[in-house]
Amino acid sequence: MATHSSSPTVGVIDVGSNTIKLLIAKAGDNTPAEKVDFIVEETRIGEGMTGHPPIIDEDAIQRGAAAITRLVKAAEGCDSTCIVATSAVRDASNKQEFVNAVEKACGHELRILSGDEEAEFIGDALKCDPALTKLESYSLLDLGGGSLECIQFLNSQLQAAESLRLGSVRLASLLVKDREQPLSSDCQKRISDYVRERWLASKFQARSSPSEIAVLTGGAAKHLASSLSERQIEEGIFLEEFKRMGAHLCSLTAKGRVEEYRIPPSRSDIFPTAMVTLAASLEYLGCELLYFSEFNLRFGVASKLLHG
């Protein structure tokens, strides 16, 4: 059992399409929640959920339940623990089977978040990021394996939010034949066109961002940010620079992505899809200046647990 801070701590287990993560957090001196510990289990339970209806296969159910059980054990020292699931479980036709397997394995309730709840928690999470307190009007894009959450803020007030089925595992399963090879220009266009069609069907109109600023969160954003300089992180990068990086990533094999950008091997196959998805989304919304944040869903849930 891990030894945590003497301050009250909470454990948040986030069941995503690509990974299952545990955040152990406490109240910060100047923020609602700050990280004490963080553990990631690579499970990819959302792989292949492109059928009609989409299902989580039996192997994935068992992998997910086992991973959650390990993370619950790692969080035993916390004052409270919450398990939440997002797109992969939310969209699965056999979601109750997954819920039952998890609750039987670990003895804790699994809460499936609606798209609106997920977006609200992500919005709350950015209040924990001291580097972004100066931002008032922007679009937040949180890209996961199963969905893309878009939340728009105007003068620090949430204006609109929606969860779109544009997760990188979902789109790679649907649109990319060989993820180990470079992503061809034809495939990039196919992904971009698909993404734009989904945006046109959403509540967000083209060029609707409250400002030219976007904040990117999620696994792809985190790993891309790790390759940027401190200046780029602090000052942000422009969309054209982001697109150049994306084009170069698409030109690499999965092995090359790992070697050049230090992307985890478990993520390298979907990374080009993520970059194309984000670029098409940013262009649609009219965002030009990009910031990155590690403060996403888990911090929003932790803040709620810590402060009610």
C-alpha cells in the first residue's frame, strides 16, 4: 500500500478507451487540486468498437477489470476513491456487463459519465492549472481514445460543450489500415473529411471559437508537449507549426515516432490519427494559438471530491 500525503487525499480512476489512469490528489495551496501520485495502465478497451452495435469484447472486459482492481489497491491509502468511465464504456451496448465485472472484481461502484458531465469536469480541471489562469476566452479540446470533448469559455464562463465521437483509437480502427506505416496523404484527407463532417453535425458552427486560443489536453497533447521547449509551452505554438509537426509525424513509421518524439510504443500507432484529428478540429473552430495542459478530467473529479 502506497504512503500518501498527510493532507486528505482522493483517488480518481479514469477508465478511458486507451488507458485506465489513477490520479491521487490533495487540495493545493493555490489550486483546488494538485497531484500526489499518478499511475497509468495501458488497456485499450475501446479497440475495435466500430461495430453495430459497438461492444467491449470479453478480453477487454477482463483486462479492464483487472487493471482497475490494481489501481484501487494502489489507492488504498486515500480518504476516498472514485471510479469514472468515459466514451468507450458509455457507448458500448454491453456497458452493464463491464460495470458488473468491475464492481465484482474490486468492490467499488463504477460511474459512467455522460458527455456533458465529462465536459463539465474537464472544464473544472483547468481551474487547477496555474499556468492558464490568465486565459479567459478560448476553446478547450480534450482528445481521448473514444471521444473528443470541446468546451468553449467566454470571459471565464462556460458557453458551450459537446462530446464528439472522434477519439483517436475509434478513428484509427475505422479509417487506418496499417498503423505501423506512415500515414498517407489520402488517409490524412479521409480522416480530415470525416472529422469535419462530425463537426458540421455538432452544435459548434465553423470558426465559432470565442478567441483564436485553444487549450489541448489528453494523451496526445501530453506526449506532444513533452517534445516542446519551455518557451513553446509558456508562449504557446501556432497552428501552422502544429500542422508541420503533424505532417512530419505522419511521414514516420510507428518505430520512428517512438525514436524521434519519445511517444510510448503503446501510443505510437494512433498518434498520426490524433494529430490529423486535432488539426482539422482547430481549423474548423478557427483557433490559431495553442496551449497545452495536463489538467483534465481526473483533476475536475478530484476537485469535486475534495471540495464538494
